[in-house]
Amino acid sequence: MSDVEEPEPSLASRLRLAVVRLNRRLRAQRVDSSVTLTQISALSCLYNWGPLTPGELAAKEGVQPPSMTRVIAALEEHGFATRRPHPTDGRQAIVEVTDEGRRFIRAEVCARERWLDQRLAALDTEERAVLTRAAEIIDRMAGQ
């Protein structure tokens, strides 16, 4: 053992770890574990942005187009997304969320928020007020 004391973790380190742990716990609140997190992410992107070409979806998700093609195929197999011809470019397709996909995304969000609501309910008023302010600050930081 060393006699040198470890420095206390910085605010940046503590905040990063807390956000990672919270995100991990939220992702664990799954409705259907047969759908991968990558598929959920792509479906969420379509849900939030609306219909996109596979290339646009791949770019938004930060993956290569061949990988996105496999994700889209899996979403179609689940009945969560569908492809239709592009209105002006015959070489392209448009991918969009189906009604079943919308229901799935809403159920996923509800499961995660239910879990978080239970944790927040266990806090006192002052702690919830601190988290309200922290959420505003974190949101502002993330938007920069």
C-alpha cells in the first residue's frame, strides 16, 4: 500500500460517473429485451425526427449505412418500422415508424419514467428541488 492519498474525484468525474450509472439503470428498465438498445435508439430517432432515408438515419445514429440496413430490417421484422419508396429518388427509400413502433417507444419511455418516479418519490422536497435545478443546468450544458 502507498502512503500517498488518492485525490478526491473532481466534480467532472463525479458527475460523469453519476450520469453513466443513472443512464445504465434507466436502460435496464426494458419492456421487451428481444429488441436491442441499438434498435431502440434508431426507432427513437425515427419517432423524434420523422421519416428518414436509411443514410440519414445512419448519420444521425453515427453508424455506417450497412449496419443501419440490418437495424432497419430487424425493426421491420418486429413490425416497428416500414420502408416506402422515396418520392423523388428511385434509388432511395424512406423509413418510418409504424403505429406499433410508436406504442413500443411510448411503453419504453413509460417504463423508464415509472422507475425514475419511484426513486424521486423517495426523496424529500429539498432533494427534489436540487435535482430540478440540476436537470435544468445539465440540459443547458448538453445543449451547448
